[in-house]
Amino acid sequence: QVRLVESGGGSVQPGGSLRLSCAASGVNFKIATMGWYRQAPGKERELVAEITSGGSTNYADAVKGRFTISRDNAMTRVYLQMNSLQPEDTDVYSCKTNYDGRSWWGKGTLVTVSS
């Protein structure tokens, strides 16, 4: 059973930073593409960033230059460093991977950016 557990969310003022972490288990992490998604109430879930097993990355235009995704295969964790946060970044951030023929999601962690 794949399990993804996010942590690191919280409240921050505009311009601040947060680092999200996703701990993965039950998956061959070294070959898994890992992604961070976000969703606000009433809106579609959108890709924020993803990283392949080889370390290639892809970012949503809205976060390029501000967010950085990274992975630690030894710790089976994927991280999202978020800098220069803005109120429009307020969302629930979830970790996702595709494994064994289906998508697996964590429960998410809430990020609130407000003055």
C-alpha cells in the first residue's frame, strides 16, 4: 500500500517562505515521478511541480523562479521549497505519484499566505 504524508504547511506573510515535505512509503521511490499539486476550494487541482526519477523537473508558470522541487531517494522524500509566497499561493498542497497502475495522493497540507 502506497502512503504519502505531507508536512510543513502553515501560515506565512506575503514574501515569506515555507518548505513542504512528502514522505513516501510502499513505492519503489527511486523510479517514481513525484509531483506537488494544489487546490483551492471550488477550483480544479493543478500541478505545481514534478520531478522524475532522473531529477528532471517541471513547474507551473505561476511558480517558476519561486518554488523548487527536490527529492531525497535515501529518505524517500520529496520537498517543495516555496519562496516569495503570495496570497494567491494559498491552497492545500498535495503530493502525488503514479504507481502500480494508479495515482496515489496524500491528504495534503494547508498553506495560507496572508498579512
